[in-house]
Amino acid sequence: MIESVLPGLKRLGFDGIPSVRKALVTCCVKVLGVVFEGGVGGGGGGEGEDMDVVVDAEAAMQVDEGVNGEGYMSYEPFVPALLSHVMGMMCDDVVDVKELALQEMSGLAEVYFKAAGESVFKFGQGDAGALISMYYGKLLRLLIDDATHWTQGQREKSLKTLKVLVEYGGGEREDGKNIVLGDLEILLSCLAGSVRDDEEEIRDGAEAVAKCLGFKLEGR
């Protein structure tokens, strides 16, 4: 997953052929569907969970101890990375790709909430936005990391995906705070650097996220 699968999937997100990007969406959704149907245990949340999002080889070695303490390797840490690929296509320039990604994300949300049960319905009615909100914290960490990547293409793509996260993610945490507001400092820190980028596309992407963030928090 770390050395071959995830890097390969990330590269497909930059492929110039729309049908390839559609295939990326379908592939990620199929894998996520299997993971969710196998039991999501409350999901990814945004309040600091006991399993880290996979961003490097060290994190890949983490073991979920399970209910009875019997260790087994879990695919749960890979969920944010796979979700981010689908979200990246939700802001695609090609309408067909964008519509497919949103449709598949909505269908994936149905699978997730059916498996997880009503106890996790804290971010809405189980739609695509609710699913993204369940993994908001982990997705944010992953996208903030990529938004400072040395390549322009990755920074641009990550900012577009970050806008999707801000746009669809939301709701209140258990302490009553807006989930987006809780991470406002780290978001603004990322955007502050991006709006000063040498590349116009990066500056525009950062401004788009900032506008979406301001709109989202207007009625907080």
C-alpha cells in the first residue's frame, strides 16, 4: 500500500485522460466499500483518534489491537488517502468526472452509515458531506501536508481538494464547536503561505479556499 498502491493511485489523479480519472474514482470507492462493509468502528472523526492517518512507512506499521486485544493489520489508516483521491475528482475540470465522483461519494456514504449504525450520525443525514466530516481531521492533516509539496501540480491539486473538504465538511463536534472552526488556525497558516506563492494558480487556489472558509463560518 505504501510503496506501490497509494503512490500509483495518486499519479492517476494527474492523468490527462478523463476515463483514467474516472477509473481512479471507481477503484478507490470499491476498496473503501469493502473496508466500510467490514466494520468502521465509529469512523475517522475529527477529534483525535487512536489510529494515525498513513502518510509514511512508519505509520504503516501501526496495528489495530481489535476488540479482544488480538492484533491484526487494519486498512482503516488508509481510508483518508483513498477518500482524498475521490474528493480530488469532485473538483475536476471535466464535468463528467466531477459528477461521477460526487455520485460515488454519496453511494459510499450510504455504505458507511449503514455499516456504522445510527450512533455516528453526528454530522447530518448520512450523505457525502457527512462522510467527509467523519474523517475531517485526518483528511485535513493529509491535505495540509500535500499543500506544501515542492511540485506546483501537487500544491494546486491539494488546495482544490482542500476546498472540497471545507465545502462539504462541517457540523458540530461533541463539544458543540464547529468542526471547521476547531482547525481554523492550521487552515489559515497553510493559506497564509500559499497566497504568497510565486505561482498564480497556487495563489488563486488559496484564495478560493479562504472564500469558501469565510462563507462556511459566516453563520457559525
